[in-house]
Amino acid sequence: MALISNPFVANVSKQLSPDELIQALRADIVGEYEAVIGYEAHAMSTQDQRVKQALFKIADEEKKHVGQLEELLATLLPKEGQMLEQGKQVIKSQLAQPQNQAYPNQNAPNQIPH
């Protein structure tokens, strides 16, 4: 059911504790990603280039919101921010390696194990 049917559903009746605020920010991040998925799905399902372009632009704005919310989360939880950054660096390092060295235990594409 759409949330718009109850305009007060997002109202919080009290101040959030630090832990509740962190969980709320994580839920907000999920909501932004859900919006991205929806806008992109709608854009991909139309032939109208004007609508397609507008929906992809809206999806891009939602992605910026994800970044803003992640930054807020990292501000509140510096260790989590460091862990996110470490995860990004691991991927960058893996992608910088030649393909056959990045994943030495994987078979090369199109190679069938014997």
C-alpha cells in the first residue's frame, strides 16, 4: 500500500536515540536505492525519450542522496565509514590487477574445468 494514503506515517513521535537515528539513516539509504530501481525500471520500459531521460535524471538525484546519507552515517559512525572506505579500496585494488591475477582461483571466462 502506498504511504501517501497516510501523510503522517513518517512522523516520529519522539526524538530518536543515537542507535535509532543510525537505523533510520540505513532505512533511508534502502529507500533511496528502491527509488533508483523504480525510476530506472520505468525509464527502461518506455519508448518516450523525454520521459526516459527525465526518469534517469531523477534516478541520478536519488543516487546523490545515497551518498549524502552514507556520509551522515560515516559522520555518526567513523569506524563504519572507515570500513566502507576499506571495502572500496579492496575492489579498486582487485580491478587494477590483470583479470587473470585478480581472481587466481577462478577459471578464465569461457574456460570449462576438466
